[in-house]
Amino acid sequence: MTGDRAKLVEEAQRTGTLAGLPCGHFIGGRFVASMSGQEMESFDPGRGVAFARVAAGAAGDVEAAVAAARAALSGPWSRMKPAARGEILMRASHLLRERAARFAVVETLDSGKLLAESEGDVGGVVRAFAYYAGAADKLHGDSVPLGPDYVGVTIEEPVGVVAQIVPWNYPLSTAARGIAPALAAGCTLVVKPAEQTPFTTLMLAELLHEAGLPDGVLNVVVGTGAEAGAALVSHPGIDHITFTGSVLTGQRVMRAAAEHVTRLQLELGGKSPIALLADCEIEPAVEGVIGAIYENAGQICSAGSRLILEQSIAAKVLDRLVARVGAMQLGHGLSDAAIGPINSPQQLERIEAHVERARAAGNRILFGGGIVPAEQSGGGWFYRPTIILARDPDDPLVQEEIFGPVLTVQIVADLEEAIAAANATPYALVAGIYTRDHAKAWRFARAVDAGQVYINEFFAGGIAMPFGGNRKSGFGRAKGMAGLRSYCKLKSVVARL
């Protein structure tokens, strides 16, 4: 443990918070209070108590942020060379690396996730800013052959003012994967982090300003979805919306975007399958399954929440899974636990309702189930890691996203049944397969409807690989060069010679 990290962890454990956290919106290059003067509490999920207060914004604050972003869009930022934008992003990457420990501890206090997971997230964001720093001056159009009397070219232009709605499960990572490419493309932004997890997004905005971002290019408004989020996505001054969240809220965002014909990118839910075929290496596969569902206590839209097992290895795999999960300790994100808390009491209740409904419907609980009582959890919001054998492919246990540490198990006869099971939900975000047979792996990858498929490792690829879903998992792509082009509008220019 580095000295900075150790000091920050000690301070957080001793005081329950960290000194110097931002408390206002970031608008026009500075922190400001809400116009109403309202504030709200932010809770540490590992203890179930508030650890800080932050501004609670509404329509007036959104109006100010959009005005700042629109003014910045036509200011010096619009005349800055792409390479200069890239230099700002690279400085931000270096600054974040220097302050990684503070960002990680704050992320853990705010979201509840394990410190090691937060550190991984911060490292990924450092890489994301470096990636898009290098891409900023490599975004170009094409020359189109129209014959000897014409010159035809296409130009990638910034789409304009971007609204980004950030979820509570990966606050820093999700904010960065939208902010970095949008800035590289030359856009300006208004970002609304989830009201449960605002701090690292605010800290990132301040860091980017320190790295050289002009006033108003990046603005952050904190508030609830009803007060701030709805005002932002329905604002006529927004040119593009990036939303990450639930299907139901995504549908509301689509309706709001339709009013002004605003461009839209949605990353919604998932019920992602992870198939283990009979010829797989069982030990690495079991570890992969555990990471796919129990990282961040299962609060991941791309979690491998459905385990599809070939019949001949089902008993062996389930025995090993139950043994491994039974040894995992729950605890505060700053402890040495293997699984952290659930982000909010509301989400904890939703998980419990899903599991109890599955139990009542006759699904077999192989392990776990149940909320950890407050007297055993230190007041935090914890759900026991759970494994459930599904009785029916149409059961809500199989069809609906639970968003918690609950693994649904389905048993199939062969690869063809595994493919059919993988495709048998309304979601199409991620899929994974473990097998030694690469022909089978590629048949699975081709046949399964998903935005990304992982072979013999889950959550692989990093910032360079495009990410997004199909069907009820949304549309559009983040990350990679596809993510950069999401923030561009294509213009064709033809000249007669």
C-alpha cells in the first residue's frame, strides 16, 4: 500500500469521510452552489450512513450549464487544433495517475465497491484519456472518387453540446468513457452523475480544468433524475444525449429526445450469458464466472448473470462454484473483503424481491439468498452472494435483470442449446463462452446476438474495444474509435474543378 493510499484509507476509516470533497456543481470552470441553495446527502453503502453533502440541482442549474457549454462551443475551444485538445487530455491522464489513490478511495466511499475495484477503474480511466489524447488528431474523413472534374471529401465535425447521464455503479469509468471521446472530437458537455455517486465526476471536471480545458467546455450538474436529469435530456440546447441506465428510464429519455430530434446513444440493461462447454478448463472457467457476476457485487449491466452449463460438467462446476462462493467474505470496500455492499437500500430491496419471487416460483437456491442483517453488517447494505438453478427458461429469474450478486444457472445438452438459451432473453449486451474448441467458440460468437462476445475470459478488451448493446440493451457504441465517432456528425463536401 502506497503512503498516499494508506493515509487516505486511514482518514476515511477514522473519520468516515475525506476532507476537501467538492460540494457544488461545476459550471463555467468553477464550483457553484445550486440556485435554490438545496443540498443532499451522499451515503457510504458500506456503513449505511451519510459521509458528505453536495448541491442538489434542478432546471435552473441545468439552464446555466447548457448556456456555459453553448458559449464555450463557439469560443476558443472551437478554434483549438485537435493536437492541442489531445495535449489537454494527456495532461489530464498524467494528473489522474498522480492522484489515483484519492480518486479510488472517494469512489469506494461513494459507490461501495471494493478499493481494488475502484483502483482498477481509475487505472482504466487513466488509459482512456491517454487513448483519446492520441486519437484526437487522427479523426479524419475520406476522399471520395467522383471523377476528374470533382473533388469529394467527408469531414468529421463535433456534434455540438453533449448531455451525459452517468449511472451509480461505475461513476468515474462511465463518465470518462463519454467525456474523453467527446472532448477529443471537439464537443462541449453537461454531465449529470447519479445522485448517489457524484464526487469523482466533479473531481474529474476540476482536474480537466486544471489540465487546460477552457471554462464551460465541461460542466457537471448534480441532482436527481426527476429534477436535473429530466431537465437536461429535454433541453433544446442539447445536440446529443449519452445515457447509461435502466430500460425504463432509457425509454423516457428516448421520448424526451424525440421532442427536439436529439441524437441519442443508449447503454441499458443486460442479462448476459456465460456458457461453459464440456471441454473447457474448469478452474479458470469457474474463476471467470465468479468475476463476471460478483465483481462490484453484481451491480454491472454487462455482468455474466446467467451461467449456461453443458450437462456433463454441471455437477462438477456447481460443486466448485458453491465452495468458492461460500468462502467469500463480505465487507466494507476499504476492508479486505471479497464482496462489497449494494449501493442503496432501494437496490437491496429490489434484489431481495427478485430472489424471493424466484424461491416462491420453485427455483432451487443452491447457495445464499437474503439480506445481511444490519447488526452483522455494521449498518451497511449487503446481500449474500447467491446461486439459483432455474426451473424454466421463461421464469423472470432468467428473463429479468436483477443487478446484484445473484447467479442464475441453466443446464443444456450441447452447444446448439447453449446458443438458443443465450439468445432467449430480450437483452443483447454481452455474452461469454469457455471452451477449448475454437470452432465452437466462433460459432457461438457469430450466432449469439450481443454487442460483444468474450472467449475464455470475461470483461476483456479495455478502452480500445467498442462497447454497447442490441435490442433492449440499447444502441450506439462507447469506447474505441467507434466511441469517438459517436460524438461526430459527418459532412460531405463536393467541389467542381
